[in-house]
Amino acid sequence: MLFFTLYQIVDYLINIIVFVVIVQFVLGLLIAFNVVNMHNQFVSAIYTALNAILEPMLKPIRKIMPNTGAIDFSPMVLIIGLTILQIILGNLARAYG
């Protein structure tokens, strides 16, 4: 029962991280296409905070991945890795829970 509870907590945290990655990606696209402006303090603060939260997770992935030019695939790799972790932990929780 304890392992299943821990799995639920980790699952919830992973879902939050995936949501933050998606928000950062969408905000980055909006900034790149000049829909929102980085001169706006609110947009700048949110984008800076999201980058500060995600950079410790994305930096090791960027070191391993080859340079693909303007496209950064590290958020996608992070989401895939976290999803694989969710599947593994879910199966362990069901087996031992």
C-alpha cells in the first residue's frame, strides 16, 4: 500500500512536470512568432521561471543529444523519459501493491 501511495505522488509530480514542459514549449512558440512580447514583464517573468524550473532536467539531455540546429528535442525526450518512468512505476505498483 505504501509503494502504491508513493507511486501516486511520483505520478502526480511527473504530470505536473510534463504540463510545465508543454506550457514552456507553447510560450516559446508564441514568443518566437511575436504573438507575445518578452518586453512584457509578466511574460518575461513566467518564461524565466519556467526555464529555471526545467533547465536542471533539460541540461543533461542536451549534453547527450546531438546538435540539431534551431530545433530543441530535449523537451520531447524528457516527456518520453518521464512517461516511460510512469509506466514502469505503475507496473511495479500494481505488482507489489
